[in-house]
Amino acid sequence: MRLPEDQARHLLQANSHGFMATRHQELGVDVGPTVYAVVGDHVGSPVDLVKPKSSTRLQRERNLEHDPRATLSIERWDRDDWSKLWWVRARHRWLGHGSHAPTDALADRLAESFVQYRDKPFAAVHVFEIVAVTGWAASDPSEA
């Protein structure tokens, strides 16, 4: 069943991990895992200093500089009980990182959600404006 937008937004806000798709200038769709937080109509995805990486300027950022559109996909998967399946797709427009109004609130929400982020070890928080949220569920996700 198609989820009403308010229910899809609720699932988006109630979760914190998914897969972000951006567009690589030469290679096309580029998908990677991300943690995120939602505040109002904005999503924040951190560039943290916790996990090892070769640079804090991620490929995702370079992709977004070329094309600011992104899609975040989250799901509930149950191999044995398909009546519990649901997915939500949120389309975003990247606003960048830095001094956007929701940046501090998104960083606070990330710090509340993840013990690893308690001290806000962020090189940046990428801020996205939610453009559209859609979803599907095999049954009412509030009953699962």
C-alpha cells in the first residue's frame, strides 16, 4: 500500500540510517550508506571525524557540487515475514554545509541519536531540504 506522506515522513524521522544516492558527473548514480537526522523539512548528513577516511571532502560532496539533487532511501526488511516490509524514499536538494539555519539543530539531533557523535566530531554537516517523500508498506507500519 502506498504510504500517506505524513506517515512516510514519520518513518523518515524515526530512523537514522539509509542509503544516499547522488549523481557522479561521469559515472552516473552513486549510492552510499549514511546516517542522518531530520529537523522539520531538513535532513542533515554528517561528515564525521570518527571513522577513518582518506579525506573529509567526500565524493558525495563533489557529486552534489555538480548536481544538488539527492535521494535518501530507508527500509524495513524482514526476510521471513514480508507483511512487515516498508520503504521510504526522500528526495532532497542540497543546501551545502556551514551556516544554514538548521545546521546546529541537525548537529544537535545527530549528537542525541549517536553516542559516537556526543561531542559533535563533525568536519561538516551536509544540509538538505526535503523536496518530496514517498513510501510503500505491505501493511500498516505502525502495527508492525
